[in-house]
Amino acid sequence: MASSHSSSPVPQSNSSDAFFKKEMDATKRFRPVQSLPDVCPKEPTGDPHNLCDSPSLVADQHRWTIYHSKVNLPAALNDPRSPRNILHYTNRKSLRGRKFMKDARTFVLLKIPSTGLCYTPMINPGQIWNKYLSTAGGKGNRDAASSRLLQEKLSHYLDIVEVNIAHQISLRSEAFFHAMTSQHELQDYLRKTSQAVKLLREKIAQIDKVMCEGSLRVLRLSLTRNNCIKAYNKLKLMATVHQTQPTVQLLLSTSEFVGALDLIATTQEVLQQELQGIHSFRHLGSQLCELEKLIDKMMIAEFSTYARNDLNRPLEDDCQILEEERLVSLVFGLLKQRKLNFYEIYGDEMIITAKNIIKQCVVNTVSQIEEIDTEVVVKLADQMRMMNFPQWFDLLKNIFSKFTIFLKRIKATLSTIRSVVFLVLDKNQKNRDLEDTLQKNSKDSTVDTEVAYLTHEGMFISDAFSEGDLPPVAADTTSQRNASPNSEPCSSDSVSEPECTTDSSSSKEQTSSSVTAGAVEMMISDDMKLTDLELVRLANNIQELLYNASDICHDRSVKFLMARAKDGFLEKLNSNEFVTLSRLMEGFILDTEQICGRKSMSLRGALQSQANRFVNRFHEERKTKLSLLLDNERWKQAEVPAEFQDLVDSVSDGRISLPEKKPAATEERKPAEFLIVEGQKYATVGTVLLLIRIILEYCQCVDNIPSITTDMLTRLSDLLKYFNSRSCQLVLGAGALQVVGLKTITTKNLALSSRCLQLIVHYIPIIRAHFEARLQPKQYSMLRHFDHITKDYHDHVAEISAKLVAIMDSLFDKLLSKYEVKAPVPSACFRNICKQMAKMHEAIYDLLPEEQTQMLFLRINASYKLHLKRQLAHLNVVNDGGPLNGLVTSDVAFYTGNLQALKGLNNLDLNMAEIWEQKR
């Protein structure tokens, strides 16, 4: 049966130690071929050291692998070319067993009652094994017979099986031999294939060594280099971040708040993006937040100090901005931290400074006045009240001058702050425009990029190269983003010697020139997240602060004025002093309006209030003066001094102004009998001459104090009305008989009064035009006062004329009522009438113009004819050519001849035919 086993056509192996191997050739051995994986090596990524640990069929083809192992144990046992294989194996294992039994030692732990463990001497395990075998062998002797019988029985069964197997093999021998032949052919094919594969592997190994090994090594080194650069940059970034706090302290020591805030913001961003999770920086974020809060407080304190220094420096004629770069830096820092109410600090300092300006001016002025004893009079207000007008006026002028410089300085500072706000607003607008442009371009543009592509887990081969070696399009933006504001990004090509320099966010060098817009824009960071509405509101508040500065100066000036006016000082000023004061205040008001661009009403209101008091006093004084003049006026023609003629001559072309006083030589000119106005003679009284001067004073006051125009117009109208009514009472009403003691009001008094009224009426249009030029259009309705006054004066003149006619009318009535038509001719009545007419003419001819005299005598003649006609009708004398008619005609001819013989009446048309009744 053994022969049947050894005849099996199974290849033998001549290896003594590896019975799993199969001999392929008598001289050469080869390993079975494993299935080939992807021949294209994937691009290595990640750790370069791991690239050497992955299996490679090209590099490892000569090393034994698990694919060379054999698992066909029955074939090995039935190998006819190695019959002693199993015996060799068992012998080798028995030798190893005996060596183990010899060298083995063991310890047996025995339980000890007290400790639970005990130690026993070493026992030989071989003895234990032999004893076990001997014990088992003894038991086998008892069953030897039955075992032997069973073995024979099993052998019989095995023989039967083998016979059946041999029978079956014999029946299929042809197929078995054909399979064996095919197996040999297959082995030949496999041998040739193995040789071809071996040759192919050698060629691939050469190709790998020549073409791929260098490139892959370059890739591994490139990745290693990039990783080292990243690690270096990361460490450098950590070192820079570590220096953040000392750098911030250094910047704060030089008041570089913007640079410190930018550095903190950049560091916070780096901590959140690039250095997130680093344990050593876990507390740095909160520390920077606390430092940022500290910077907020420092900037507020610094701005307060700046405002105090700026406003309290000497008020010289110098409006330059104090440390403009420092101011700009502070404003940018405050805007960056959204401290949008910082302007209120400046406003508070303005109030305090304005108070100190007045106080210091008063102290300086009082110290220069020897008459004021500061030890006796302690309070500044009391010391100020002891000054006379020139001293107090100089003090007020000095205060206004200081306030003007003060406002110009405030305007310059606030303009700089406001320009910074507008720069930020403009930067926001530019950023929005840029974003819109980029967004629009991104929609229209297309990307067409061709790159060499080698896949390894979906990655581009170019990603393995240094980012610094790529074209500019792929430039490293990460390093720029990670760089702190006080360091420049380091190039990856200079890893061994990095060039990193520090540069603060804002320059520390002070320049004498103003900060340029370009330098200011460099301070504007993109993280200044302020809305346009907030910036516009802040700019408006800053502009409003300038208006408040003007109001503050005006309010302090008003308090200064009111403190001086408590004892009635301002009300006691004469016209010249008040006009001088008013001009000073008006000038200051206009200066502040020009500086600040808006009207402040407090000082203007105080000036108006004082002006109203001045107007009331001014008017009352002149009205009282006019009343006294009228009460003492005897209504006789007065001589006209040369100064009054000059006063009238100064009013030309509708312009009214008081003439300047001329040298004493002018006083040697003799007074004139008449006042010449535009070529006409005006006989006047002394009161009217003074009234004209008073009227011009009213007009001049309006020029000097424009704010009192309306009040002056009202007061002047009242004055003119008062003169008209009072003169009427004195002359027409015969009040002068009791007031002055005149015996009678003569026709000459009446004519003189009429001419004086006409002189005033002549100036009313000029006065009206003067006030109209100084009134607002909405105030033109006030000019109707002059129209009413003109009408009243004309009515008054007409009443005087009527009075003169009435005087003669009563005379005619008295004389002609006794007229009798009889000889002699001319009759006594007509001679008396002609005499009275001559007296009337003599009284008024030199006072009234010739045309007025003619008109007056025409009216008198009409009255004469009326009375004569009535008397002739009473006497039944008719125009019949009879003797009576002849006598009347002779008397009338005498009357006509005498009347036309008077000066200026020779051409007067008397029309005496009207004395006769017309026949029906």
C-alpha cells in the first residue's frame, strides 16, 4: 500500500527546511507571481517618511512575502521525491522538545495559611511528562489485545478502500495521464511567463530608479521643505504674537493709539484664525480685550488733555492747530473704538475756557488801573463797575478780540476733526464702489487654466511644490494675512535668513506742515465699521459744536454786559458812546457769524434790548428838548447860523449825514437871513433849525445802529407828529399867547409857521428814502407813517392859509358892511381896505414864495369880491352906468390899482366884473 502512495505524480521539493516551497528548476528557483496592483504609483501626500513603508512590487520582488507560503499539506505529505520529509521534521521537533525539557524551569506556588502563598523548589517537567506517559502506557497494556484487533480491522477497511480507489483510477487512467501531460505543458508556460515577468520587473525597476525615484524624492523633499517653511512661519508668527503686549506698551508710550489698536485687532484675528487652539495663547485673547479697554480710557484722557491744552494756550493772533498729527491719530482711534461722543469733552472744555478768558481779561485790566484798590474791592464784578466808559470799553474790546481768536482756533480744530470723519465716510463709499465693481467683474469673467494633473486622492501635482515657486497668480496670501502689523512677510526662498523689519502703523515723526490726505488715508483701516448714518450724524454734531462755541462766547459776553449794566451804566451813555459800543458789538457779532456760519441771538438780543432802552432815552431827551424849544418859541424869523446851512448842504442826493465839525474859522461867517435849501429861501424859526438837526441825528443813529431802524422810525414819526400838533396849538390855537406871552398871533407868525412846516415837508421824502433803504421788504408797511405825516403837514399849511384868508375875510365883512356909495372917491372904506391889503402883503411877502403869495391874495380877492357883491346888492347898486355905478367903479378901480401895485401881484387876474349881479 505504501507503493501506491509513493507513485503519486506530485512534484518533489529538495528543500529540507521549507517543505512549503516548490522547485521550479534544477538550478534556479523562482517565487510565484502575485496579482499586480495599480502600476501607476500614486502621488505621495502627508508625511514623507510614510512613503517608504508602503509595499512596492518593483522594489520588493526579490524579498520573501506571504505570497510564497504553501498551504497544500496533503500534497506535501504525499510528495514521492521527499519520503523522509516527515521523519526529518519529527526528528527536528523532538530535538527541540528535548532541549526545552532540559532547559525549562518552573515555579509552583503553594498556599500558605498565614499569607496565602508559598514557594516550593523547582521540579523537572520532563520527569512529570515521563511519569504521565508511563501511567498511560500501563493502562494500554490492559487493552493491548483489543487495540490490536481494532487496528487490524481498520487496516482491512483501508485495504478495501484502496482497492476500490485503484479500480476507479484504472477505469479513468487515460484521463489522469492526459491531465498530467497538460500539467507539464502548463508548467512550461508558467516558467516562460515567470521569466518574462522577471525581465519586465527588472526593466520596471530600472525605469523606477532612473525616472521616478528622483522625481518622487523631489516631491518628498518639496513637501518636507513646505512643511518646514510652514512650521517656521507658524513659529515666527507665534513669536510675533508673543511680542504683541510689549509692542502695544511701546506704542502707547508714544501715544500711538491707532497703531496699538490695529496691532491688537490683527493679533485677535490671528489668534482666531491661524493660532486657534494653541494652549500657550489661551489667555492672550482676554488680556488683549482688557488692554483694549485700557486704551479706550487712555484715549479719552488723552483727548481731554489735548482739548485743555489747545483751548488754554495763549490767545495770540495764531490759529494754527496744536499737534495736528496727534489730533488726527486720536480721532481715528476714537472712531475705531466707536467712541462717537468724544466731541462732548471738547464742548465742556470750551465752556470752562470761555469763563476763564473773561476772568483773566478783567484781572489784567484791573491790575493796570491805579484807581481801583483790589484789596478793598475784592469781587471782580465790583472792580469792573468802578471803571469809566473808556476803560470798560477797552476791556470789552479786548474780550471780543480774545473770543474771536478763540473761535477761530476752535473752528480750525473742529474742521480737522470733521475732515477726518469725512475721510472715513469717503473711504466707506470707495470700498462699496470697489466691491460693486469686483462683483460685477466676477460675473463677467471666466477662468481658463490648463495645469499638468497627476492624481493622488484628488490633488493637483502643483500643490506639492513650494507656494513661493508658483507664478504670481498663486502667490502666498496666507503669509501676508498672518503677518502682524509690525512685521513684513518673509519670502519662502530665504528660509535660512529671513528678513523681517518692524514698522509702526503710524509715523512717529512730527511734520511742520499739515497732515496730507494721503497720509491720513493710510491710517484708515478697513475694520472701522461705522455706518454712513453714524458718520454723517457725527459730522453734524461737530458742526453744531462750532455753533455752540459761538453761542457760548455770546452768552458770556451778555453776562459781562449785564454785570456792568446793573447800576444803569449803559443807560447813562450818551449817543456817541452808545454808538461806539453798538458798533463794537455789531462788529463782534458779524465776525462770529462769519467764523461759525450761523447767527447767535443772545448777544444780538442783549444789544437790541440795550438799544431799545437807548432809543427810548434818546427819543425822550429830544422830545423834551423840542417841547422846551416850542414852549419858548416866539415865532419870529431867526437868523440861520453857518453851521446849520452846512448841515442842510450836507444832505444831498437823498443821503443824510451829520457834517464833521470844521475848524474855528467857520464860526467867523455871519448868520444868514434865510436858509437856502436847493435854491429856495426858507424863513424859519430857531426851533425848526434845531428840529432839522434832531431829525438828522435820528437818521444817523439808524446808520450807526441798524438794529434800531424800526424803533427809530416809530420814534421819529412820533416826534414829527408832536411838532406838527404842538406848533398848531401854539400858533393856530394861539397857545403861544399864554405860554410865551405874545400879545397876539400876527399874520407874520402864521406865515412863518407855514413856511417852517413846508421846510419839514421838504425833508420827509428824503427821510423816507433813508429809512426804506435800511428796512426789510416785509417792514415797508411802516413807511406809511411818513405818508400820514405828510398829509397832516399839508393840512396844517392849508389851515394856516385859510386862517390868513379868514383874517382878511373878517376885515372885509367889517369894513364893507359900512360901505356907502357916495363921494368922495375913493371912499374911506376902500382906502382902509387897500391899506390892510398892503400890510398883509408886507407881512407875508418875504416869508412865503411868490406863487404862494399870489395864490393867497387871489383867495383874499375872492373873499373881497364876495363881500362887495353882497353889499352892492344890499344897496341896490347895479351895473347900469348910472352915477352910483360910476362911483363903485371908481372905488374898485382904486382897489385894483393898489393891489396890482404890490410887489409880485402886478399880473394878478382880479376879474372884478364878478361883483355885479348878472342880469336874468
